[in-house]
Amino acid sequence: MNEMTENSTVGYMTDDGRQIGGTMMEMKNITLRFGGVVAIEDISFDIHEGEIRAIIGPNGAGKSSMLNVISGFYNPQEGEVWFHGSKRPAMRPYQVAQQGVARTFQNIALFKGMSTLDNIMTGRLTKMDVGMIGQAMWWGKAAKEEAEHRERVEEIIDFLEIQAIRKTPVGRLPYGMQKRVELGRALAAEPKLLLLDEPMAGMNVEEKEDMSRFILDVNDEFGTTIALIEHDMGVVMDISDRVVVMDYGKKIGDGTPAEVLANQDVIDAYLGVSND
Amino acid sequence: MAQSNAALESIPALLARNAAMFGDKAAYREKEYGIWQRWNWGEVAGEVEALALGFLNLGIHEGDFVAIIGRNRPYFYWAMAAAQSVGAIPVPMYQEQNAEEMAYVLGHCGARFVVVEDQEQVDKVIDVQDELHQFEHMIYIDPRGLRKYDHRRMHQFSHIQEQGRAARDEFLPELKARIERLNLDSICVMLYTSGTTGKPKGVVLSNRNIITTAQNSCEFDNLGPGEDVLAYLPMAWVGDFIFSIGQAYWTGFCVNCPESPETMMTDLREIGPTYYFAPPRFFEGQLTSVMIRMEDSGRFKKWLFDKFMGVARKYGSDILAGKSVGLKGRISYALGNLFIYAPLKNTLGLSRVRVGYTAGEAIGPELFEFYRSLGINLKQLYGQTEATVYITQQPDNDVRSDTVGVPSPGVEVAIRDNGEVYYRSPGVFVEYYNNPDSTADTKDAEGWVATGDAGYFEKDTGQLRIIDRAKDVGKMADGGMFAPKFVENKLKFFPDILEVVVFGAGRDMCTAFVNIDLTAVGSWAERNNVAYASYQELAGHPEVYSTIAEHLEEVNKSVAQDEMLSGCQISRFLILHKELDADDGELTRTRKVRRKIIGEKYSDLIDALYSGKSEIYTETEVTYEDGRKGSITATLEIRDVPVVPVNQKVAAE
């Protein structure tokens, strides 16, 4: 099981001068089927340490399925997922989370009745040692631990500039803000790999700009590797280092934004041939 | 305060005194990471010294300008004190300014150093730095997102402090020598006026201006080291400088900085300042939100609120002013305080306010009374940057909504023949930087400064009343004084009136154009089942006319009481068929009425107002938001309003 991957690359330098590390995660010949439907067909790509990796493609291309494979929600019928140089066995999502992978969802999945603060606090769950009874008693170690976690959560609140909604129930927040809270919860887990499923869907231009800045800052400040799905091509091309393009479950392009934009298959998928 | 003033001739000297006298007392608080962080005066002295040493390490000269751009944070206040310590001059700037406006100010003062908050400001400065020949170093507080930037001219605030601490032995003698050289005539700060007319001007204020003014104003209101203020108004504004630096350093009180602009209301509640300033629109916003929430509350709560607010209106102001109030009134008020006023004040964050000020524009009497009747000592002051804020202010026991108080300590105020208010004080600014012509225009050889406002002193109370901008004040045909804004402000306090333009200069009576407030009148229409298809139709509705006529009649009664301006009662009016609009050039971008343009554009309507007609057909050009032009036509009704006859003798006076 724990054999070293044979093609662990050494990384590369981006145009803006950031050093990207070696391979963090590698997807090898992944195929995912739901009954007779092939959602993902024989796809391979890698994610390097410290990069912002985008997965794009038209609706129904299999992007979210891919993300679900990475996060352990789906186990592919064929293919292997390699993480930090070892092959990952079939895992439950919480086990993947414990390995340092956190995510946000396309349709916001927050606790609507809980405050921003409490929602982000739930992101710390995998880091908490004290059990349920200990936390209920809230004495000694539990209290001390909560203070430590709260400190970390406050740093995230500060980072995402959401101080004003700290105590507001999430259900009362506008959509763009909820997206930000969800990002906050994912960050609270201090992930090594952050998966963002359409972080900018349904946002206006200003909210998109804010979110783009936060994604870049997360990458820059915490060194977090980010894999994201996004529809807005402008955003994708601006912020990502490398892009995987999917169409009908197949990979049709992979490379830097400039390379992908010049790829005829990609142009066809997006512009030339109608997919609707 | 019992202290020797001899050596306290600069902000750094005051800081040293505070560190020695109140070393352990809170000087600054800032909410960060959800908790109020606290620095005492001893710590502040250390922070400021470290930064000043860091400035020296970067090669700052005496007389250099240090621009400060950001929201209210302790670090910026320290940066100002540190700049002063090395003999440089802090120039706090508005953070919302765009890059070009910023470039003008930075270029005008030739700032060598710029202290900014974060990436947003860094980017703006980088955008314009090529135009700035003197600019050398930028110091930022928040490093986020800046890692990849070219750091040859950029430094992190904390790093500069570390370098300063490391080089303490080397630079401390120089720092001490520079602080020693500061005296009352050294420049303390330079503040740019907002520049509604033309380019911003740099107002140079000396240590004498700031320290004497701080001393006088603290004595006037008995401010001591125990006060808490919330620093939330722009640092570029003179008021923030005098409150958060001048008075804070003079008395040693604590300056509290909000976590972010959006959390200001929560932070206000948590701090509960004892000394507080807010512009009228702020109080208005607070009152509106209280009223909306009361409308939504349960019937019993609403009843209790209304009942006790009635009691407050009746007795509150008198109790606050220390006048005699009967036992019944006092008991009712005490009950009200228990059930309503105290919890309400707590919600508003005003429980502990001992001295509160509002200024900047006229405040509605009802609004003002609301806060006073709750037992909040809200007062008015009148001032400007060139005066280091204070020209007049209201003493505790003599507060009214329609005056701005008596001359502040040390200030002489004179009314010249044209009604314009002039003042002379220790706070009068040194000069406009690099602008001797403007300086000479504003300040005469004897040190008198023109305010540009017209006003007069009330005979019996000695309080100043500001009636209008001096250039707008005229005479009526009978020689009586004509001050349009005085009447307009009274009318605009009615929620259904959005804008009023009063005419009457050189005429024998006053007339007015009225703009209704679509939100307020629209909601009235909805409640009363009045159907309307357009603004124009609603504006011309007979019932709307009647309501506005009632307001005018009421205002006429109040204007008639004013011995100098009783001639300004409105005899005839019409409701305009369109809203006055900045796109049409009728208002400035800050929503001030442009009288001349309106007078020309609607000359047919003005003629009709003075001709005795009862209606007028008109065609008006309008500009749409996309710049296209169109025109609207309307037949407007003109109504007469009853005027209170005025004692002829007074009018002729």
C-alpha cells in the first residue's frame, strides 16, 4: 500500500514568481459510474503543493463528481487516488478530512440557525480532543481547549473581514456572506488541501472580486493548496495556476490558463459546439 | 488640572507626562479578534518611541511630512505622535479618497513617508507613486496579500518598530534632542479641508493651536482622565484629531477604536463612551431604527414606550438642565428611566455619555429633544478646521436646538456688517500650506478669520445662531434680512418634505418650491388608499398640497417669533413636479441646493409665484441617468399660505 509514487515531480515556478512544490495529490485513471451513467471516464491529473488548481467544464461535465472523489464522498470504480506519495484506500469523508482536506459546497451547507462564529467553530471539530461529555461539562481541559479554538476562529473571522456578522445567525445573511462563512468553516480545519465547489456561483461582480482576493490570500498567507471548480472563466483564468478542463466526463485539456485557452478542444466545448 | 504647563508644549511632551503620571491607565483600546485589546500609557510611550526610532533609522528629517491613511486604529495615532517626536508633521488623510485625490494631497505636501493600513491603500499609493517626487517610504500595518510586492520602498509597521528598538542606543540621543526642540510654535499637524470648492487646502495647526484648544475645551466640559471616547470619525477630520489626540493627550483619557467600520454600533455599546461626538445624521439614523423596531414590537411594549416617551418629553429636558420639576414629574420620570430610558440608552450605547456633542449641520428640534429627554447631555458646537474646531459651544445648563452656544473659552466672535461671523482665538490656524493668497483671504492681519456663515447673537441669552451661508443671505425689498436656509432647514425637518428652495431676495414676500419625499408621502398614500401613477401625480395631489400648506403655516408661526427673520415667512408656494437632481445640475453631488441654477431654470415658475396666478403650465428639461435628455410638462398649482402679521416696529428695526 505505502509504496512511493514513481513520478513525484519537483514542482515549478509560476509567472508571478511563486515556487510551487511537488505533487500533493494525484488522480490516476479515475472512472466513476452511477449505474449505467459514466460520470467520470479515465481521468488523470495531479495537484501540486501550494498551487491553485481549477477544474472547469460545461454543466454536467463531471466536475463536482471529481471533487467528491477527491473529498472521499464517492469511491471510484476504477483508478487510484494518491495523496502525499501514498495510495489512498477507500475512505469515509471524515477520514479524508482528518488527512487535511476541507471543502465548501456548491449549495451552501451551513447550520442556518447557528451564528457565524458557531458555524466556523464546527470546522474545528476534527481538531478537538475533548469528548462530548467533557465539552458538556465544560470544565478544565474543555474550557481551555475551547479558548484555543476560539482564538483560531477569531483569526479567520478577522482574515475574512466578517467581524460585523460574528453573532448573526447564518440564515439571515445574504448569499455572498454565507459563501464567505462557508469558506471560513473550511479554513478552520486548517486544511492542507482546500476544495471549493463553485465559490463564486450567484455572486455579483464585487462579491466575486472579494472572494477571488480571499482565495489568493488564503493560498498566499497559509500556503494552502486549493482545488476549485468555477464557471466564471474570467475568474478562473485570473487566479488559478493550472486548469483541468472536463467535458462529458472526459479530460479535454490540462495546463496553464494560457495553454488551456489556446486549446481547440476547449474552445469547441465552450464556444464552438453547443452542449445544451 | 494641577500641573506645570511650562514643559507641556508638544504632543510628545504630553505623552511623556502621561506615561509618568498614568503609566498603568488605559490609553488605547482596539477590538481585535473579538476581544478588546488594551495599551496603557506606559506601553504607548514605548510603541511610539520604537516607531520614532524606526523613522530615524529610515532617515526622516525634521519638517518632513508623514501621510497617514487608514481607519481609526491605535497604530495610526502612534504614528502621528512618532512623526511629531522626530520633528516631522503628520498629515492624516481620508481613506476613501481615490488615487488621484490622494496623489494631489501627497504631492501638495510632498510627503516623504506614507503610513497606510493594508493592501488596498498600498495599491492606491503604488498607482500614483511615479507622480510623487518626494515620496520615499511606505509603511503598512497589515501585511496580508503584500508578500509578493517589491519591498525596496515598503516596510511593515512592526518591522520598523523592531529596527527602531534594535537601534535604540544609536538613535535615542537624536530623538531626545528633536523632542527637546519642539515648542508651542512647532507645527503639530496638517489637515486637508475636504475641498467642496476647488482643490483641498492644507490647514497648518501649531502645537499652540492644539494644546491651548484642548486645554480650554477640556476645562469647559470638565473632561478628565477617566473619560472614554470612541474614535470612529475620519482621522483626517480636525474633530478626531482634537478629541483623540489633543484632548486625549491633555487629560490622559482613553481612546477606543472599533473593530471595523461595520461593527461600530456594537463596539459603541460595549464601550459606552462618556464623551461622544456624532453628526446629526447619525443620531437621526439611530432614532429611525429605534422607531422602526418599536413599530414592530408588541402592543404592550409599544404602549409603555409611547407613554414614557411622553413623560420624557414633558420633564426630561428640564430635569437634565437642572430646572425645578414637581415631585409627580420626577417620580414618573424615574419610573420611565427604569423601564424605558435606561435600557434604551444602553441599547444605543449612550448610557454613560456625560458630554455629547453634535455639529456640522442643523439638527431637528424633535431629534435633539428626543436625546435630551432621555437624559443624554447632547449639546451643539460650532466650529471649523481653521479654528481647531471650537468657535462656539453650549454650556451644560443652557442647551437649545436652534443655537450653537456661546463663544468657547479664549475665542472672540464678532458679527460684521453683512452678518458674517468672524472669530479670533488661540486656535486660529497658522496658514494654508503653500497658499499665501488663500491664507490672506481668510485670515486678516489682526488674526480674525471669516467663517463664511451668517449669524447673530441672541440678545437675552448671548448664544450664537447660525442662519445661513453668508453669500446666500440677502435683503428683502423692505430691508429685512433674508436667509433662505434658515426657513428651509425648519421645513426639511418634516419627514414628507425632501427639499425646499426659498426665494425672496429683493422681493416684498417670500415664496418657495417644495419637493416632497417620495418614501414618506408614498407610504402615507399607501396607508390612505390614495392611488397615484407617478411622482408628478402624487406631488400634485390636493391632499398632499394641503399637508404641505399646513407645514408651511406652522413654520411661518415659528419664523414669526424670530425678531430678525420674521419677514422670511412663506406667502406662496408650489410643489415641484420633479425631484431636484444633481444630474440636472440643480443640486451639488453632496445634495446642496444650487440656487442660481434653479432660479434661472425655473424662472417661469418664480414669476408665477410673484404674479398672483393660481396655476402655471410649465415644460422642464430633464437629464436621465444615461445622459439622454427629455422633457416633462405639468400644470402646477400655486397656493397661498397664511402669514403671521409681524410687529412693524420690529420689522423696521
